[in-house]
Amino acid sequence: MDNHDKERLFAWLDLNRDWMIQRLQEVLRIPSVKDVSQPNAPFGIEIRRALDYTLNLCAEMGFTVHDDEGYAGHAEFGQGDEMVASLGHLDVVPAGDGWHFGPFEAEISDGYIYARGSSDDKGPIYAALYGAKSLMESGLPISRRIRIIFGGDEESGFECVDHYWNISQNERPRYAFTPDSSFPLTYAEKGIANVTIKLPLANSSDNTPTDSDGLQLVSFCGGNRPNMVPDLAAARLSARPEILLEAATQLQRYWDHNVSAELKMGEILIRAIGKSAHGSTPLEGDSAIVRLARALKAVLPAQNHSWLDFIIRSSLADGFGLGVARTCPVTGPLSCNLGVAALESRALKLTYNIRYPVHQDAAELLKAIAAGIELVHAAIVEHHDMAPLFIPLDQEPVKTLLKAYREETGDTQSLPETMGGGTYARATPNAVAFGATFPGGSDGPPHQPDERFSVDTLLRSARIFARALYELAR
């Protein structure tokens, strides 16, 4: 691409810097967390609002827009029998606690926009939208149509793209990328299995929630989503007043200052605080569920320790506690996150988010878990699986995307990566994750407090996306 064509390609981006930032801030202020399904809003009113805002904006920008019954939507321009696409999502995980900035205020500080969803994934998909708009305005010749697709359920199970591709039967792209990772690009993603097991606490000699003096487990809960390291967990115990007072005294002396106890209405309420992180990187977080289990071991008698020990053991990040520690040369070791725990009808329901290597078989994984948990009288009650993604580096669209990144940035040293996170690329033919964070950058971290996306990243990645879309559509 010569200098004249580059000037044409990036002219709109150079002229609309402030406008682009303001539009991104506006969509970030919509708390688009999944909620109760409503008519024409399958993932709740706030995700519907974010989709409406985005599609209206795209129409104002001159794109042809399509609403896929609230599940997803897209903006398109150009001519041609084939199209290339960029896919991103407008839904976000719950904000959680520990923020220094309002999670839905989109405040700018020191060059960063702070908000839930700023880096995962509203900021990146808006950068792709802006890149597409700049290509549209450039008038450079392309032979394939450009489509930007916005999903509404990426964080909770991909129902959005399942509806978009398989139920609505929308056209499949010739090539595609999702700006939901990092540069240079991600060519392999681990498989993702959400596995829920039921661990009985009653009707078993070694799994009982009461002691001989009447101390009883009333509730146990923690976590918001399987793909988040739980940052809060709580349990309630009931007993005679003198037993509760003794337990409260023990907990006040307990070594972990992230655990608190409060006597209230004939019960003791125990809270544990951890640190949230993305479910694909559990070692970056600190599980509140594990902290709570350890604290309960300090006050509950020995006959309760088997199920508490199981919680602690099964939370090991390498999956060893579930009997599924695995690795492969492409994506490295498996990771395991106990994301949600809840006491229901004298049994604990525990949901694990497991990211397994590309050479691992999901059926074998489930078989290994089932065999291991049988020893504690537990059983798998629900599971969902998304197969791994692996596109070799010498295939398209990897070659073209990598070339666009290197020529635009001058970075010839950074290597393509693999990851444990899951993106729309695995649900789309001929697609990989491409951007939007840069090597050595400090955007994100996703799913944690004070998530942020730099203005510089927004502007630089929009240029790379414009270049990539042009190269794929030529």
C-alpha cells in the first residue's frame, strides 16, 4: 500500500478522534450484563439497549444494519458475492467489587477509559467499527463486502452467535476476525467446558453439615459466573447461642483477615473476600470460595472436612484435584476454575470452568471427572462444551492479518499466541482472534476491577483493523 492510499484509508480516523471516544463512552455507560429474557430482548433489557444504541449509531454512520431478533446484529457496506467480517460482543460480566472508578461511568484518567467492557469487548469491536467506517469513506476498491457483527451473549454461552449462524442462517464470511484478544493474533484457543457437579452433604456418613452439638450449615454460596474467579463467598451457620459465640470467637482469631464473621438473628454469617480474574487465568485471581472453605474447617468438626477438603482440592488451577491435569505442545496446560458454588437441598452445586488443550478430547475429560468425583458420592449434573480452535500459521486469514499488523506497526518481533480464553472465532469458519491490546500494553485486565482501555489503543487498533479489512476484502 503506497502512502497516498494509506492517507485515504486513515483520513476519517484522523478527523474524528474525539467523536469516536465519545461514542465509545456512551455505550460503555450501558450496564449490559445478562438478565431475564424479555420479548425482543433475549438477554435482558440492558443488552438490548446496548445493541439498539450500536445499530442506531451504525445506521447514522451510513451502514446497512440488521437486527437478529435481539440476539445479535450487524452493520455492512460494499459490494460483492462474498463478505469478510469482524465479530465482537456487547455483553459484559458483572462489575463486581473493588473498583476505584465507577464501572459504568466510562471515566477517562491518564489516557485510559475505565469501565466494565472497555477492553472486553466494547472498546475493541468499536475500534473495528471505526476502521470499517474509515475504509468506507476512503473509496478504496474492494471486491468483498465488509460486515461488523455485534453479539449479546459471549460471556454466558454464545447463544447469540448460535442463533445468528444456525437458526437465522445468516451468511457465513469468507474470512473473519474477532478483536477480543491481543496482537499480533491468536491462532489457537483451548476448549472450554463448564461442568456442574452435585456434591451431597447429607445421607452420607462422611458428608454431613451438622455436628453433635447442633452447629448446622444453613447456606453456602460464592461466585457470579463460571468464567470468573469468585471474589465473594458467604456461609451461614446456626446453633445454640453459646455454640455460635464460640465459633465467632474462633473466627475473630482466625489468621485470614479476608474472612469476617458476624452474629446475626441466631446465626453466624461468614464472609470471604477474594480477587476476581478471568476464568482462563485462575492463578491471577484469589478464590473467595476456597478462602471460605478453609475458614469453615476452623469451626466445623472433622466429619465436615471431607467436603470442604474436596472444594479446596478441586479448585487447583491445573485440574489435578479433578483428575484432569493435561497439557499439549500448542496451547500448554489445562486450567480449572471453580467459579460458582451454591447449597441447594442439602447438596452443593459446584460449577467449574475448564480450559483444555487443543489435543484434548472433551468426552475423555468428562469421563475422568466422573470417575474422580464418584469417590465423594458426587455426580455431573450439567455440562456445556465448546471445541478448541486451531488454525496453522501458514493458512488464511492468519497470513493476511499478521502481514497487516506487521506492516502497520513495524513490529516484526512479537509472535502469534495461543490462549485459554474463548472468542467468537471458534464459532465462525476461517476466523481467529486479532487484537485489540498490544504486546506489553496495560489494557484490561478483563473481568477484574478497574478494567480499562487506553485511548491510544483505540486509535491505533482502529488503523490496524481498517488495514486488515481492506486487505481481506481486496
